[in-house]
Amino acid sequence: MPIPCASIDLGTNSARLLIGFVDSPSSIRPLVVKRVITRLGGGFTRDNGLSAEARARSLTVLSAFADEIRRQQVTKVRAVATSAVRDAANGKQFIDEVFRETGLLLEVIDGREEGLLTLRGIFSGIRGAGDSIIFDIGGGSTEYTLARDEASLFTRSLPLGVVRLMEGKDSLAAMEDKIHRELEGLRAEMTGAGLDRFSAGARLVGTAGTPTTLAGIDLQVTDYEARSVHGHCMSRAAIKEIYRRILPMTPEQRLSVPGIDRGREDLIVAGTLVTIRTMELFDQESLIVSEAGLLEGLLLSV
């Protein structure tokens, strides 16, 4: 009888658990999927790192994940932490705390590995033939990967996470300036690598909270657990219209918009802006949304 494996993605904004069966190098049968917004990067400072409140929130969720893993009798687990923990002055202390409290050994992965695992996870759910531009908007960073027939040609991680943009910039203009500077740097790197014309004929695939939230808004989905936005295609014009609509709203008012879940109401503006500027950078008129990504790539690597 096959035994399920588990993967945990502890991000800057949310913690996610996937328990499932790996039927082939690119095929997963999910058994348990959980997602909880913990805002681990909330209150992050360069000197102190992760705040005590954020660590406590995340520990509570990780303890519940560990209990579920034991209930499902899982023996193979890969649990990773990304931007918030790898950049935190107290990241090692937090990893030790998680192990003591939950028995989970968190592995801190760098931006390049995060991008490559995300690529693998996306192609477990979307056909990979041809050229693809993959981007994963996280709470602390955004990863960009250019792929041809599922093979990575170029991967970069940029400090464009929605939590850090929202908490670190005091105005929309400052946020715009940060996004512009980082994407111009990405453009220069791609030109240096001879990939400045790669986007012609490529498809753009977005994963993580912002693209799935935008798809939920576009489809007017009110129940996150019941919805499936995987494979939904959105035009740049539709995303710009969503941005125009939600920008003047207060965070509380945005919760009345179908598709926006609590915990994303203050982040969706930053994420949508990164999405629009990414589409402009790569001259893409449409975006394919993938619900699969890093979490699935981790399970396939267990």
C-alpha cells in the first residue's frame, strides 16, 4: 500500500501543507491541502528579524501541520522556509524553535532553488511544451523563471514581496519606484544573458496568492476552499480594471469584493501592481493562473 509524503511551504505571508501520493515524477494525488495566513514577515526589521508575534502565529500553525502529518502516518516530509526566514537575523533561532516545538526540520532554501521547485510544481499541473515565463509573487520576494520545454534557462529572485512592499514603502509612488528599479535590473540581466527577446511567443504563468486572488476576483468566487482557478486565463486589461477598482478602497472595503480573502485585503494592491508591471516588462497581454507551484514541487522532490 502506498504511503503518502508531505511538503510544507512556510512563506512570508502564509504557511501551506500538502500531503499526497507521488504517482510519477510529475504526477501528484493530493490527500490533504491546508493554507493559513500567518504573516511571518509582518513586523520584520533588519536588526531584529522576525517579530515575536509572527513567530508565535507560525509556530501554532506548524504544530497543527505536524499533528496532521502524524495522523496521516507520513514518514517522508520536506519542509522549507523562504524569504522571511532566510533574511532574518534570528532565522536560525526560529528554525531551532520550530524543531523543538513541532519536530519539523525547516530547510531554508535560496531564491534560485525556490524558482526551480516552483517551475517543477507548475509543470505538474500545466503542460510544459514550448517557452514559458513563470513568476511567483510571495510575501518577501518574487521569483522569475524562463523555461523552454520545462527546462529552466534563467531564474532570478527579486525583493518584490507584497508584505515587504506594503510595510516597507510609505506611498504608492515609492512602491512603484521600487518595482520599476527591480524590473529594470531584471531586464538588464536578461539582455546580458541574450534572453531579451525570449518573451516573443512565450506564455506567462503566475502562481501564489496574488494571481489566484486576481482569478478569484475575475470569476467572482466567494468560497476559497471550493474554488478552482487553476488554468484560468486573464487579460492585462482585466487586471488593470481590477486594480483601478480596488485601489481607492480601504482594506476592509476590499473584503466585500468576491475573491479577496481575509489576510490579502491589504496586500492585493502591491501584488496587482507587480503583476501589471511584469506583464508590461514581458509584453504579455494575458496571464495563465496556476494553483500548483512551490508546494507541489517540494512534494515531487521528497
